Amino acid sequence: MPNEPSLQVKNRSLLAFFHLRGLGLKLGVSCSLMLLLQFRTSPYCRKVRLALGYKGIPFEVENLTPGLHVLKLKSLTGGLKTVPVLLPQLEGQPEAIADSTQILHSIESRFPSRPLLPADERKASSGLDT
């Protein structure tokens, strides 16, 4: 139809994910784009949760027990013992991204719509450190 706007899909794997996610919800199966390993009360983990929510990226959280979290994180991060750790659930993505600043940079580069940072570089460089 000539008056209908055309829908262009830039990322077919993301479209396929949302199709599968809808199917998973119908079947009662959990399906998310990201898994966040975290402490529920950590401000760094909260920063990542807010960024994922702001960008509309589907994610799930796994709350870890302080102390015992080391057993899970060391093998995923190559020895790093701090949270948050983001586990992208997409093919071709890194297995684990540690440190909230690195996670935000990764989110921003992979999902540029709804930018987290201002366009001005000076303002942008101070935005992730808070």
C-alpha cells in the first residue's frame, strides 16, 4: 500500500530474539537478552540495571551471595571477583563483561539508540564515573 510507512529492520538477530522471547513467554520459558550477576544492594549493579531498563534491553538478574559469589565469578571473568558481571545471551557476544563502566560502554556500543551519554565528550567522560 502506497501510504503505509515501510518498516526497516537493521538487526535481524534482535528481531528474531524478540520473536523467540514472545514464543518463550507463551510457553512459560524464560528468555532474556542479558543476564546480570549482581548484589541487589550494590549501587554499581543498580547503575547497570537502570541503563539496561532505559535502553529497553530485556535482562534478568541473578542475585549472588557475598563471599560465595567468588566461586561463580572467578571462572567467568578470569579472576575478577567484583560485581556486576553482564552475560550477554546472544551469539557472537563476549561471554562475560565485568565492571559497571565496561558494561555501560559495551551496552552503548551495541545498542546506540537512546544514548546514555551526552554528545559532548567532556560531559560524556565524566558521566560514567559517577
